[in-house]
Amino acid sequence: MSADDKKILIKQIDQVLDSIRPHLEVDGGNVEVMDVTDDMCVKIKWLGSCKLCAMSDMTMKAGIEQTIKANLPQIQNVVAE
């Protein structure tokens, strides 16, 4: 994947995340896209209260990963750094 392709994909992921960010922000958290690997793994960073939340794993799989994959089917998985 070229650097330009990666920038475009990260922008698309951010746009998808904008649909769920209000739910994270209500609890004082957020998420930032750090990278997308060549094998289509999205690496995110938890921000705010999400870093310490016991429910972050569930939020990752049931909220963030499902939403991204539903909108960008080429994405294989999402992991937190």
C-alpha cells in the first residue's frame, strides 16, 4: 500500500469513527487511528477515560471494529496499541 493510499484509508476510517465518537465522548473518551498495516489491520489508540475503562475490549469488538468493517470491508481487524 502506498503512503497516499494509506492516508486516504486512514481518512475514511476517521470518517467512519466520527459516527461513533459521540458515544465515546459521552463517557469522556475517544479513539485515534495510529496506523493501518499492509495486511489491513487498523491500529488505534484509546484516549481519555477509554484508556482505563474495563469495557474497552467490548467497545473495541462490538462497536469500533464492527462499524469499521461494515463500512470498509477490506479491513481485517482492529487492535489497540
